[in-house]
Amino acid sequence: KDVVEEALARVLKHREAVVAANCVQDKAKVDNALRAALSTMMSGEVCAIDDTDAAVALHYLRDRINVPRDMSVWAARRFREALTRTAATAGGGTQGPEIPFEHRYDQQPAQFGYHSSITGA
């Protein structure tokens, strides 16, 4: 249970940035999908979504969780599992966009308040 609480705390701490950075333009859909995934993770029962855009938003997030930057490996596994299970309820085998090679399988740090000479922020 501790790793689930860790994942929840980390996502809630950065929720606004996570929603804003998502590829889905309708941020209300992203927020609702994220809430459904967190409910799935905390309750153990799948909280269904019925929108393919919401499923894409969850897959986008699942593919970009960074360990150990975002959370521990075990917390990330539980969160990824909840994202995948929740997204699957939308049907259709949706996936998020491919991660460009030049992004090194990572988010742009500038979107999350990190400043460095590399990002130019």
C-alpha cells in the first residue's frame, strides 16, 4: 500500500503540470482520465472511461513516467498498471503517440519547472 500512496502523492503534487504537458488538447478529458486512473489504482477496481482521447492521454502519461525522477520503480509500476487498465476500458486498442528518439524517452524538463542551460530555460 505504501507504493500506491507514494504514486498518488507524486501525481497529485504535479497534477497541473502533468495535465498541461499531455498531448491531448482537451485538458478536461485529461484531468478526468487521470482521476479515473488514480481511482483504479487506489480502489483496485477499474474505473471505466469511454473516450478514446482519454485513453490516449493515459497511454501518453504511462509511456513518459520517469524512474527515479518521478517516483520509485514500484510506485511507477503500480501507476502504469492503473493507467493501462483504465485506458483499456475505452476499447479500440488505443496508444499514445510515439516518443521521438531525440526526446530520449523523457519529458521536456522545462515544462515541470526545471531550469538548466540544456533546456534553455
